[in-house]
Amino acid sequence: MTAQQIIFLIVALFTLGSALMVVTTRNLVHAALWLVSTLFGVAVVYALLNANFIAVVQVVVYIGAIAILFIFAVMLTRKDMRDSGPQMNKNWWLGALVAVFVFAGLAFLLQSWNGVSATAAALPSGFDAISLLGDALVSPDAYVLPFEVASVLLLAALVGAVYVAFNKK
């Protein structure tokens, strides 16, 4: 095994373990923090695959925005969180059986599909997808209007969250 494969196995086990903690922990804030570590593990996997831009986007968008938004939502709701009893009923085995059949069906379909082993065509030398993406986001003929609308919408959501969180005296 190479060092990169060993690092991948360690990161994959860490990511799977933290993803398991996301769905099994009872405290929502702890679940959000485990989600941050899971998303960071996915970013490390992207970096190991030499997809550095995707890794940075993973950190900025998912960790920096989505997970923090989830933490803010949990803290802003101020809902009294109590244990509401057992989370599984007597028919839990039926859900587990359906999940096993769905997984087996997907695995069978992927094994019989020829597209799994096909490799993508090599990009031409000098191809710079990041600069093309940047040009598309800010050029007047492309996505500048949706980009600006999204930024105004995010600003309005931020102002609304500050207004809701502000204690009135």
C-alpha cells in the first residue's frame, strides 16, 4: 500500500465514523459539529484526488455556510429539547430489510452497467476550468444576474436572522 492509500483509508474511516455520529447522537449541536467533521473529511478526500478547487468549495460552501447555518438554526429556535422516548418502533426490522434490498438492487445495477468502468476523456492541455467558471459568474452575458440575486437573498436572510435573534427589551 502506498502512503496515499493509507491516508485515504484513515480519512475514509474517520469520515464514516463521524457520519455515523451525525445520525446517532441525540444533541443537535453535537450532530452539527460531527457534520462539520464529516464534510471536512470529504474535502480531504477531494484533495487526495487532486481536485483542489472542489475541496476548497466543499470547505467554504458546506462547512462555512450550510453547517454554520444549521448551527444558527438550532440555536435561534430556542426550542426545549427533551428526550421524547425511543426513536425506533417495533417495525424497525422492516425499514432495515427495505434498506438492504435497495442497496443490493443498486449494487447489482452498478455491477451490470458498463459506464462504471469507462474513463472520461482527457482534458486538453491548458484547459483552465476555474477561470472559465469565474468568467461565467461575472460576465454580463452569463450568470451575473442570478449571482447578484443570490447574494441579495443571502443578505436578506442574514438581516432577518439578526432581527430574530436580537432580544427586545
